[in-house]
Amino acid sequence: MKRTLTIIAVLLLGLALHAAGPQDEAIEALDTAKTLINQGNYAKAQQEIDFALAKINEILAEDLLKFIPEGSGGFKLESKSAAPVNLMGANITAVGEYTKGDSEFDLTISVGGALGQSGGLMGLANMFGGMAAGGKTVRVSGYTGTQEFDEGEESGTLTIKVGDKITVIVAGESIKNADLLKTLAEQVDLAGLEKAY
């Protein structure tokens, strides 16, 4: 009986260690897609390719989390998450929620799709006078951003365009000045982010 339990435990451990991760699942789906293409079953092959792409986006989303800063200079990271999303065509998005005293901040990094490219759209709006009152163009670690701040509402947003397909957005509530938005944004490794994606 003891020997049987030991064998079962070893088998369960082996199965747990062999559990497929997203990378293995993506590779398996691509292999299956190749077989289905050779069989002429293109609709099913496309489903397998879509599954593989979803798994790759899961991997990229997890990697994107490393660009959400842990917080320093009084900013406390409360939570962070990342996910592959299809919101307005964005491939992956990571979000960090921060506090500093009574102030609250959301830092969002979007890669790909309309959200990832929205920093460029904000720049076009600024060029043609579409920026809201209280907005201005700023530089953050060598990248161009659009900063909006409502002193009466004590809220603001800083949108930074990083490369061709990345947008970093810092939104703050209960903030006394817009400099806090820039201070948090400067904690993001923007150059590393652009290089990685």
C-alpha cells in the first residue's frame, strides 16, 4: 500500500512538472495548424493559429509587467496586472495602481492596436488645436507627452508616446500639481520598453 501511494505521488509530481505552459501550448497549436494546413483544413488551422497567438499575447502580457515600476519617491504600488486584450485593437496592456499620500494614480502601458498608438493621435490633436484647456506638451525621459491638469478637480492625465506602437498613460486623482504625473512616469524604463516591444 505504501509503495502504491509512493508510485502515485511520483506520477502526479511528474504530471505536474510536465503541465504545458503558454509557450508549449503555442508551439503545440502551431504544429497542429501545420498538420491541418497540409490536410487542407484551413478553417481549423486558423483556429489553431488564433489560439497560438492568444498564448503568445499571454506571454507578452506577463513580460510587460516588469515595466510597471515598484514605486519609489513616496509612490506605493498597490497592485499591478497585465492581460492580452482586444480593447480597440490593443494587443497587451499592463496597469499599475499607486498611492502617494491621499493621491491615487493609475499607470497604464498599452502595446499595439489603437490604444498602443493613441499617443501619436494625441500629438496630432495637439498640433491642430484639439488639446483640452490646461494641456501642454512635455518631455519625459526623452519622449514626448501630452499633459492635462485640472487644478479645480485636482486631477490630470499624462500620455506619452513611446516608439510607434506603445503608449504610457498616467492618470492621477486628488493631486495638487501635474508634476506628480511626470514623476511617476519617469520611473518607467521607457527606453527599455521601446526596445522590448
